[in-house]
Amino acid sequence: MGIFGISFSASGGYIASSQDVITKLRTTNPGYNYGEAPVPAVMAQIIASMKIILANGEGSGGGNTRLKQLLWNSRYLRQGLRRIGYTVYGNEDSPIVPALLLSPAKTPVFSREMLPWKISVVVVAYPATPLHCLECAEALKRCTQRMTWTTYYLHVKSFVVCFR
């Protein structure tokens, strides 16, 4: 799961809904009526994502299986981070897990320090929050590594984290 909308000068999201809702948005949204067409790369990503999600019954890689695993991974990471003292924000079922670093100057360093452990962290200076973004194919071991190395770095390397 990832969004490269800004990199491609594209919109940051899209919606999947009933035809009635989509029609209503198309006819009343000024951005849709007066804006630019979506970038082809973003449209290709949307189509590929929807094909994967809708591909039920194609073995273990089917859409329902992937969505269930992503949900499980998301809940596991949130519960684990809470257990070790983090305040976790956001929707309980979302694979995007906000974590607050109280030292904006250290956020780029935190991101770079996570890379050797193959943990990609999106960092944004205050008041926005850095994000853990999970993948449906991510193994339990990988989720545990995220918690372990994030905690190690934030505590041992003297980062200040909000524990309220």
C-alpha cells in the first residue's frame, strides 16, 4: 500500500462507492468539473489495485485474503505499540498508524535510521504525524520487527515520544 500522488502531480486519493455516490460527486465537485484529468500512472495503479481486491478465489492471493491479512496486521501493530507504551492515533482498522515524535528536527534522521531494518517510515514535521504503512503480505515477524526497532531507536537513541 502506498501513495505516490504528490510525486506524480496527482490527486492524493480516490473513492470506491456506489454508482449513485460517484455520480453525485462528479456532478457537484468543483475539483472534478474544473480540474485536470488524473495522471495515467495513477489510473493504472487504481485499476491494478481494484483488480487485486476483486480477484477473490484466486488462491491465497485473492482480494478477500489480502484484505483480511492487512486488517489483522494493522490491528496487531496497533495493539503491540500500545502494549509498549505508545499512544496510537487513527482508525483502528487502518493500515496507516500515526506515531508522534516531539522533536521535528529529528524526524528525517528517524526515517533514515529505520531504512537499514527495511522499515519505510513517512515522516512529516509537526503538526502532521509520521506513519507506519502496512502491507497485506507482511508477516507477523515483520510487524514485530517494526515495533522492536521503532522502540529501540526511539528509546536508546534518545528520541522523545508522546506516551500520554
